[in-house]
Amino acid sequence: MIYINSFEEAKTDRIIKEVMGRHEVLEWNGAAGLVDFRTKKPLIKDRSLVAALDLLRKDKELDEKKLILKDISGYLEDSDKQVIALLKSMAIEISQELDANIIIVSSKVVIPRELEKFVTVLENDYPDQNEIKKLVQGFAEEQGETINDELIEAMSMAFKGLTEFEIIDLLNLALANEGRFTRGSLSLIFDQKQQMIKKSGILEMIPLKEKAEDIGGLENLKEWLKRKSRVFKSINKAAAFGVDMPKGVLIAGVPGCGKSLTAKVTAQLFEVPLLRLDMGKIMGKYVGESEENMRRSIALAETIAPCVLWIDELEKAFAGINGSGSEVTVRLFGQFLTWMQEKTSPTFVIATANDITKLPPELMRKGRFDEIFFVGLPNSNERQKIFEIHIKKRRPNDLNNIRIYELVNKTEGYSGADIEGVVRDAIENTFSDGEPALTTEYILSAINETHSLSEIMKESLDKLSEEYKNRKFKNASEG
């Protein structure tokens, strides 16, 4: 059995027709039942899948034929025993004596354990940039339109990650909206990409509002990312100069100290979309489903590339690999490691972790990430910047009247999130009391009411800081 994983039935049908030549090809689909593949003429009255399989299994009816099965993922997901038993029986007959093939076409891979040994999975890949250019040019010629080379180049980059069907559909929509192709057509493509990411259920496209100035401190990390952005934005020139494709960065350290904010700022610096991979949604309940989800999410990120792929709380995904990790988790980890080691696409990975001691050492070997940074509790200079950022964001006119140095002295051991919480509470209390302006006293009062992260997690933070120093990770902060 050949399992073709594809969203594009029309394209798959076209390929099958080219390959099959004059072979007799049958098709079963949920709407029409068993039909002749080329003419779509019904072959039996009973439209059920069981009736079709049962007929073809008897008296070697399938010999010297090809059978295409569509719309059957529901039967396989629900482990329909009769359907699975019939498919297994037919597969055994084909392997022993029949000249035949069963081709399953589906947008999702669902393979019951009973059929695993009989199935080969093939991917119907997304069109590459050259194929997209031909599609766009061919469509424009059919419509009597002309598109300049610069716009074709921009559109072919923007269309990466979309299927042939989606590309043609969007070209039709762009033409209907504006009557011609313009740079405004690109916004339709980006909207469609956002929809595609949402529908995947695994990746999420994060809106970008934050800038590098929104991070209080972490100067070493910001400078490193700025240097990487210069390479990333001129990757072809950099590659010609001998520079390797940037792989990514692992940012580990104290919760609430800017790791997630840094991921968002990186996408802004690189001027590319930010995709967030939810490792919790990767895990599936069927054999091979988790691995398929991981492969699909990586493939989707690579086709949408250039992009930043953010994997948050990495330790939760791969904890226990060297001990109590499940078989599926170990396979996912191997899949992820291999991709990180071998990837050549402009997909920059930002992995964040609170506790690196729970991560397997293989993940931190040179070559997986370009660098590993440790983010600790903010020092006095960083606390000053964090206070200024959050007061300026909410009460810009009050900033000059606040005695920032007093606040800095009172917040030793506070995380960035702690400081934001203090400013937020102080502003709310000021408003509730009917006062016209935020004052230092209101913020000091909020500080006194707040238990800092270093108080709540002192032992574990001390242990983590020692661990990061021993491993000689780069400090994200200056000094």
C-alpha cells in the first residue's frame, strides 16, 4: 500500500494519471463509492467502503489493477475492524501473488498498527520557489495580465508554504479585488498564511509589537541577535562570503526575566514572522501521529521560512529523555535533534527554558544551537531600565517625577515580571484613590506588598545560577 499524504487531490490525481499510463485504475470515495478513476462512472450500487473492498478481495478481482482510496482516514482513526481486516487481507494477497497496488490519498496520516508493515508513506510536497514562479507567470498569461519580475520574485517568496490550489485561489481573489496584480496583493497572501498556521493546530503565528527598546538590559544577548540579524537579512550575500546559515539560540534562566519577550523582539529584528510551536499539541494518540505532527510542523515552518520558530519551555517537552522518557518522546527528541543538526533553511530557532538541568546534554552539544545564553535576575542598571520602560508605557508624563534610584535600591532580587507587576499595581491604586499622578510613594507601597521571585524561589534560583556558571553559558547581561 502507498499512502500519499496530500491536501491536493486534483494535483495527486494528475500525477497518478501520468504514472499509471494504461493500467486499469479504480477509485473509492465517500461521495460516489467505487468508480472508474478516469471516467468517474459508478461500478457498483452499494457505495459503502466495505462493499467495495469485499468485492475486490474475492476471486482475485484486484489483480492487474490499481485501487485508489479517498476519504478513509475516519475509518482508520476509528479503528473500524472490518475495514482494517479487509485492507490487511488484500495487502497480504498483493505481497504474495497479485500484481496490484492500493493507494490511499489523505490530508492526514493515520496508520493502524495492523497495517504498518504494509504501508509506504509518500509526501506531496509544497511547490518550491521556481515552481511558484511558473504557476504565477502561467496564471498571468492565461488572464492576459503582465507582472514585472520584481513583483513575481516577491510573490514567489510570499507564496512559499501554500499549495497549488491555494496559490491559484489567491491569484484569482487578488485579480477580482484589484483588477490587476500589485504589491497590495501580497497582503492577501500573508492573511492566508496566518489562516494556514491557525488551521495547523500546532503552530501559532504571534503578532509582533515589541521592539529591542522594550527589553530592559540583556545587552549581550541583544547585541548578539543584532549581529545575527545582519546575516539573516542578507543570507545570500553571507553564504557567498562563506558564512553558515544561522541555526538558533537557546535562552535559559530565571522565569519572568525576558526570555519570551526576546523571542518576539528577535522576529522584529530579523523582519520575519514569528511562529510558536506548542509541544503539548504535538503529542497524538495514534501510532506515528506525534512524529507526523512534529514532521508537519517543521515542514510548515521551513516552507514559510524565512521565519523565527519559538519553542517555549523546552524542558517540558524533552524532560526525562535519559531516564523515564516514553518511547514516543525519545523518537520526537531524535527527530528534533537531527533537524537542528542538519537544517539549511532560513528557520531561526529560539528555544527558551526555565530549568536547563532537566534537558538532555545532547541538546546542548555544539552544532545544535549557535549559542546558549543564561538570563539571571536583573542587575541595578537593568532594573532602572525596566522601571522606566513600564512607567513610560503607562504614565509617560509622570516618569520625570519618579525617584527611580529609590525603586532600584528597594527591588534587589526582583524579576522583570515582578517589577512590571509592581508598576501595574501602583498605577491601579493611584487611579482607585482618585489621585491625578503616579508617585514614588505609590510604587514603594506596591513594592512592600510584593514578594519577589528571589524570596519565593531562593533555593532553586541559587542552584540554577550555580549550574549555569559551571556550564560556562554566556551571560545575557553586561558585567
